[in-house]
Amino acid sequence: MSEAGPLRVDVLLHRLCLTRSRSEAKAACESGAVTIDGRPARPADLVGAGRRIHIRYPARILEVELLELPGKGVSKKAARDLYRVITDERVREERF
């Protein structure tokens, strides 16, 4: 179920189950871990279908193409069908 207009990045990441919470998505954006089409994403940036989202997790890099916007209350399984994985690689955690 798609909504009519674009969604905020923090809302989108949470609804797609790419972050555990909206606040985690907001923190990821603010730390520079999220880019949209190669540009740093701010939590309030609006995103529509067709955009590429790159997320750097502590031990993983994920890049997806957004196929369709999620509505409210999307299940984890249904959310997975709304984007296409371009890159999903594990990275070594750097320790000092």
C-alpha cells in the first residue's frame, strides 16, 4: 500500500524495517551514515520511489533502490518487497 506523496527519510527507514526505530533512523542520518542518491540525508528530507538509499551500519553496508513507498503498518515481510537490494556487504568493525 503506497502513500501519495514522498516520506521523510527517518520515517521511511523505520517503515521499511531498515532501522529498529524512527529515532535510530534520525540518529543514523545525523551521523552521516545515510545517503540518498549519493548525497548526505537529513532526517526530514523527503524521499520518493526510484531513489537509491545507502546505509552504513556498524558492520554492514546496505544500498537499496526504493521501488514503492510503504504505508503505515507495513509488515516486515511486505516491507521487503518495496525495495531492491543493490549492495549488502559485511564489513569488519574497526577497533583501536
